Amino acid sequence: MRCQLLLLLALLGARPAAQAQGPAAGRTFTNPLQADGPDPWVVRHGGYYYHTHTTGKNITLWKSKTLEGLKDALGTVVWTPPAAGPHSTQIWAPELHFLGGKWYLYYTASDRANAGDQTRYVFVLENASPDPTAGTWADKGRVNTRYPGLDGSVFAHGGRRYFLYSAYVGAQSVLAIAPMTNAWTLDAARETIIARPTHAWEKGGGRQILEGPEFLAGKQGQLFIVYSASACWDDNYCLGLLTARPGADPLRADSWAKAPEPVFRPSAENGVWGTGHNAFTTSPDGRENWLIYHAKAAADGKCEGRSTRAQRFGWHPDGTPDFGAPAALATPQAVPSGE
């Protein structure tokens, strides 16, 4: 009996070590996470990954315990636009954020009666349910940005909350920031343009576009904004980087320095084109950083065929992100640590 008890204790003692191996156990996945998944967003909260992307006609959420599980997760339509009004068509680039104990969905939309850049704005929905795929989404209306635009995002820094978006200013799409007074209202008087398209790689596809701004906290106190450059149909659509030094005021345009070259770009060798519109998430144990982005398999000059993909990223010695090259679809990747 004593031998059996010792054996049981030994087995129990070994179990945590086996579980802690995570990817060492050999479990892998391959991209894409969603075969039709432009403008992807993934956030991890409460033990689940939540994913959404542009469907064009509604906002759908996918929920999974594992990152690769998003491939087979059933989507839940959480909001359908009205037949008419300022947010009745062209439903693009939704982002899901958990702020102050509630869920918020920021999305881009236009007016069906006069659809286009001139009526395109960012809107927001609110849900008090612990599970964003359940409960009721309340319409909080249009975010009061100074300009029409798209791709709204939110981040917190230094005890304040900020709103980022891509604003239509003349012939350009620029990046703008404003402090928030609540989850759907800006201190619009303090809105500031922090970046304009100045490099050739930001002017592909016959347009001058900076879009999809996403905040990333640096490892050495820097603030980063990773953005997408050029038109979505340009095969060389890529990611650029803005950097603010530690302690800088995010609302000052001169706080932000732009990298001269893309920090994540297409790879002809790996058959990956149109790399952009990213998001960031972490592994379950918080030890790994993951880049979520869309890309396409053909250099065809189209916005079509964009799939949601994921891969780890690291950090350069100076504390800037090291995204590496986009992996080929057939490349096996170890699942996130802690799964």
C-alpha cells in the first residue's frame, strides 16, 4: 500500500512539469487562422482568445481557448447595421477592447445614402456582459473625431486613455491621436496629427495612406505605434513604426519618430504579400508576444484573398520590436507557451 501511495505521489508531482512544457510537447499549427480574414483583431481575456475581422456586413466574434482553435470556432454575429443611417454600410476593421469592466467594439462604417470617404467614421458599441459573445450590445454612436476616417483603436498609458485613428486629411490618410474622456468620447480639442505619409513605401497603389495604428509598449520604456502603409490593394502593403522615447507626451507630434524603412514587409521567398493591418496578443502564460496580421498568397494588386495569420515576435537589443519575416503558410509553428 505504501509503495502504491509513493507511486501516486510521484506521478502527481510529475504532472505540473509535463504541463509546463507547453510547445515542447511538439504541438504545432499552420496559418491561416481564418482563410477569409482581412483587418484582423485578436485579444486574450479571461482564458479565451477573441477574434474579429472585417466581414463588411456585420460584426462577428470568434472565441477559443487556444489560438489555433480560432480556425474551427463558430462565429457569433453580435451586431448587424441598420438599413439606413450614418453607420449602415461598409462595416470595417472592428476592434474589441475590455475597458473599465465592460466590452467595447470600435468599428468603421459609412452612410448607405452617400457611402464613401466623406461619410466614413469610427463608431462604438458597449456590452456589460462578461462574455462579449453574449449579452446586449448598446450603440454609443460615433466617436467625435475631428476628421472622417477609419481604423479606430484605444490604448492606456500613464493613467490616461488615448484614441488612435487614420484620418482623411486632403488627399492623404494620416495618423491622429486624442485623449479620451470616456470610452466613446474624445477631448477633440486636443486631437493631434502625429504622422503623415512621407516615404515612397507609404504611397503604394496610387494613394498616400497610413492606417491601422496599433499601440505597443516597449521593453525599455518606449512607446510604439505600428501602422499599415499604402493602399490595401498594393502588393507591398507593409508595417511601419513610430517611436516615442520614455516619458514623452503622446499628444505631441514631435514626440514621435518614424522608422525610415518598413518593420514588417512581404516576402516573395515565402509567398506572402500585402502584410498589414496588425494586432498584438500574448501567450496564455504571458511570456510570448504574438503578431496578428493579414496577408495574401498572390501578388495580384487586389484587396481580395487576405487571410488572418499569427506568428511570434521578439525584441531587438535597443528595445524595439523584431517582427522578422512573414512565415509561409506551410511553416509549422509551435503553439503559444502555456497552452
